[in-house]
Amino acid sequence: MGPRTDHLRHQALCVTDDEAAVGAAVARFLDDRALVDALLGPGSEATIDVVPLPAELGGRLVPGTTSISFAVDDLEARITACRTAGLDVSVGIGPGDLPYALVTIAGLEFELVAWT
């Protein structure tokens, strides 16, 4: 059995062109225990550092946040919990046949990747 990713502290970095708005949305998410539990598993904690897009990338990237990614050990359980919580979830298969889900919360996309 591999390492477990539930009941852990998850950490992510979010680089954005709108630090204030994204920071406020991230704070609303992190303050909602039910949403954190649905996305990452009961008892899990998360830290998301929001940092500004470097000036030299301005105009070279499409503005907006694309996703904040977390690895989870039971992707199907997280998808079910998120849908039960009324969240918008889409699923897919990425490069190397890696299953993932995109979950929209407070206008942000959170990517859940299966930890195998």
C-alpha cells in the first residue's frame, strides 16, 4: 500500500493575475470545513499560497486561474463527496492515463489527481 493522502495537510501554490479576488475566493473555500472535507477528505487541512503573476509574463498568458491541484488517494470517493455537496465536477483522463477531476468552488477550479 502506498502513502495515504487523506487526513493530511495539503499544500498548493496558485499564481494569478488577480491576487486580491483569487485570495478572497481561496479564503472562503478554506474557511468552509464542509467544502475542504468534500474536496480533500474528512479531517484534511489545506494551505494555498496565492502569489501574483510575474510581470514578465503579463500579456503572454490568458488571465485568470486555471486550477489548483491536489493529489488524493481515493479519487472516486472525492468525486462522490463533491457531487453530494452540490459542487460542479468534471472528470477525465490526463497524460499517461492519469485520472483526474476538476471541481469548481467559488469561481476557482480545483484539480484532483489520483494518487496511485
